[in-house]
Amino acid sequence: MIRQIEERDIPALVELGALMHAESSFADVPFDGREAFALASRCIEKENWFCAVAERNGAPVGMFVGNDAPFYFSQARGGFDKLWYVTPTWRGSSAGIRLLNSFLDWCRLRDLRFVRIGINTGVGTDQTGHMLQRLGFTSTGGNYSLKISNQPYKRSYDLPPLTGPVWMLVHHHFDLHGNDAFWCWWPVSE
């Protein structure tokens, strides 16, 4: 069963969030249950946030969080996922697709014409990408991660010179507190 979350679901969803975190590419980042609790609460309180849970036998086996937000370059709004997770036992069932379809229905009701789904947990990226493409989504790029440590890493001056235009990455998102932040690709040389 897929349904919108209720306040009584928050503790179980925080536990589900901890499971997702532990198996993801974010596992090295400390998990703070208070932040997860705040996100779930925001989903209930804010009209432009979406949060659904997939249940089996009364227990959560998946969740989807997204929101309705403007693009940094337009007054047009889009639907953006924040997290989409199904427990390992229930992957391959209809739970993941039903969660996504619930979000897409929510986006249609809000008359959003654009939906962006990211895959950045490092879990099932190929399978999820293929499923999204079968559902009509188009791949528009990739996610890259760098863990900064005391070990040396390549700096821009260690790399061979670039030919052609150089672009700087800037990205637009809303953080867990609903604050607006953005990054995008911006030309810095020709």
C-alpha cells in the first residue's frame, strides 16, 4: 500500500532513513536522526513537499520524498526528488515504481511539466536508470563525488590544459531546512 505519511510514521521513517544511509554512498557522512525527523515533519507541514510510504503488513518498506520548486533560471516549477528508497528485501517488487508513480501523479495535479529524478546513493544505479528510461525518463548526466582527506588529490593545475570552453558547476536545490541554494553549469572561459 502506498500512502502519504502521517505524523505517527515519522519514527519508523527515520529508522528507514538510517538503513538507506548505511548502504549508500553517503555512509561516511554522519547520520543525524533529528535532521531526518525535521525533513519528515516538513513533508507533512509544507504544501509543496511530497512524502509517501510503501507499506507491507503495516511496516514501511519504502519511501519517496520530493518537492515542487522553481528552477533557478525560470519562474517555471518542477518536481524534484529528495530521496527514493526501497528496502533490499522489497527491491524488484512494485513498491518502487508505485512510489514513483504516486509522486508523478502529485506532480500532474500541481500542473508541473518537468520532473527531475537523481540517482546518487550508489545503490542499484544501473537498474534504477534502466527502469527510469523504460518509463520515459531521459538520462541527463551523472553524479560525481570526492571525499576530501589528508591525502593529496589532483588539482586543476595538475591536469593538462583544457581546450574549448571551460564551465563551472553550480547546482540548485533546497536543503533539508527548505533553504534555497543553487549551483549550475556556468561558462567561465571561451
